Amino acid sequence: MTETVQKVTRLNTGAAWKVKEKKSDKHPGYSGTMNIDGVLYFVDVWVKDTNTGEKFLSMSVKKRDKQEGAAQREVANDDL
């Protein structure tokens, strides 16, 4: 995960940023957050190649343990 978690307050959106210092080749190339139906998630993204050489994105999504009450209120206010 990135050291700085960006706030994603709009419903059903997300963003990922390039990881500047990968500690190994198995670590994701991009990391960020998503807001799905008002629930915040971490997202990790890897750029991989198929057997034919085509690039694709592989993703992992993990629910954040602590929900930030202020972020949830901002999401609710965006719906007004």
C-alpha cells in the first residue's frame, strides 16, 4: 500500500497512483483507494503480460478496516 492514502469521497469511484519504491517485483505497480457504495477499499494494481504479449491490469481489492466517519458524511452530502 502507499504510505499516503488519498481521500476518495465520490461514490463508486477510485484512483491509483504509481508506487515509487517497489520492494520486490511481486509488489503492485500502482496502489490507491476506491469508494463503492460508501464503503472505502484499498486497491492494488499490477501491469502484467499475457502469453501473447498483450498487457492487462490485475487488481486486488481489500476493505479498509477503519471507516472514516467524515469521509462517509461527505459521500452522503454529495448525493444531495
